[in-house]
Amino acid sequence: MTAPRFTTLGYAGTDKTSVRQAIAHAAERTGVAFDYLLQQAQSESGLNPNARAGSSSATGLYQFIDQSWLGVLKMHGSDHGYDWAANAIRKSNGRWTVDPAMRDQVFALRRDPQAAALMAGEYASDNATGLQKALGREPTKADLYFAHFLGLQGASRFLRAADTYPDASAASVFPREAGANRSIFYRKSGEARSLTQVYQLMARKIEGSGEAGYGTPDNPVRMATYNPGDRDAITPVRRVDIPASTAAGTDTMMALGGQQSRMNMLRPDPKYAMLAYMMVSATPLDSDRDRDGDSGFV
């Protein structure tokens, strides 16, 4: 199998003007807002198509990790003329793999602004569909960014918990993600951020007013592995009914109010006890095993 010539690196142009044009094209093709895709690329890579994270396989405008790139390209590549790439990808033992003869061409597409923007648009569209089903409303930009960060299931759990228990420690609910993204879950002083504070930080990031050093192009958030089945498997969010005496405040995520509370994990405050019933295991992050493999496949 041979990749078409027009899909070689730099096809869409890598200067800032060409990058913006590629993002505008992707927004039109996928129905995702241009300003969301533009700000996400600005936040993740500084609009640099060749950006590469130092701590993971994240590459390109949208810092796709290897497994997420293969997954979204397999699901949506054929919709945009990348049939040859989609056909080179398959799933084996729960992981996306690619024909070794096509590996370089498939991963080079991450550095093509047009291909990267199209796949980012499809990724966001899938997340929007899943979140609308889960939340029962149109997702906000920040909600969508949480799906990029935690995956659909993880974002649903986060938003549900933060809506009901805004002052709970985010790291205690998502310890795996906190370990991979300390600058998001902890302040520079080492103090853990609450669920509401993490939401606020991510909202500022996607709105273009994030704090320096938190999810910047030099320190992008580490995305969850793409799982196309989440969109259909996710169940609608239902608030857990608990006695008024143990319930937290009723502020919603739109209010983003309240002050942070300390949690003693050995003797937890009763108002946080229901968190255990609301949360399930965290969405796994990319482990970078996608660059290993004995079979010659990714």
C-alpha cells in the first residue's frame, strides 16, 4: 500500500496564515466552531504544526498522542480523503496498530495542519455528541475541552461531581490524571485545586486567558486515549439523591462559586461520602506503549 503524493508533510502549508486557513476549512467541514478549534491549537501548540511534547507521544497542532491519532483517523479518515491511512489501521488486543509499511506516512499526517485540524474537528464533534447525551444540554467550550482532557466518560464524571461537590479536591477524584498533569490539579505551592478551580482553569485556557505555565504550548494537558465507543456507551447524567443534611451546596458549574475545603481522606466529611458512588475508575491516559510492540506494528 502506498500513500498518495498529495498527503506528504506540509501539504496544507505550515505558516500561520495557512494554519488558520486549514482550521477554518476543518471548522466548515466538521461543524465545530472555528474559534474553539483555533484556540485549542493556540493553547496546545502555539499554532506550530511541528510541535512535539517532551514527555509523551503528543505531536502536532492539537498534540494528538499516538493511540488517539490512530483511533480518530481510523474512524474519520475516509470522510476526508485519507482512506489509505484509515485502511492501514486496525485494532489488536484493545490497541490501535498500523501497517509498518505505512507507519511514517500515517503519523506524518499529524504535522499536516489540514489533516490535524480535520481530525481535531471530528474528535470534538464526537465529544459534543456524547456530552450532550450525558449532560442533557449543549456542552460549553470548557465542557468539550474536558472531554479532550479526560475522555467522554471522565468528563461526564468530573462535571457531575463538580456540579454537586464543587469544593472537593480534584486530585482525590482523579488521582491518575493529577499525576500526569500536576500543573492543572495543583498550584505552584503544592496545594490541591478543587473541582471548581480546575474547571475554571481549563475554561480560561480554552478561552485564551489561562495562567502562564498551565497547559501552555510548552506544557500542554495530557489528553485521554480516544475511544469512539464512549459516544454510544455513555449514559445520561443523573444527580444522586442524598439527604439534605449531608448535601453540598446547589451551585452549578455555571456559578463556579464556593471556597476550597480541606478533605481528610481517612475521616472524610460526610458531604463528600457520595463521591464514591458517583465515580468509577478513571479514564486511562496514553502510556506511550504505542511506540513499542514486538510484532512490528505500533
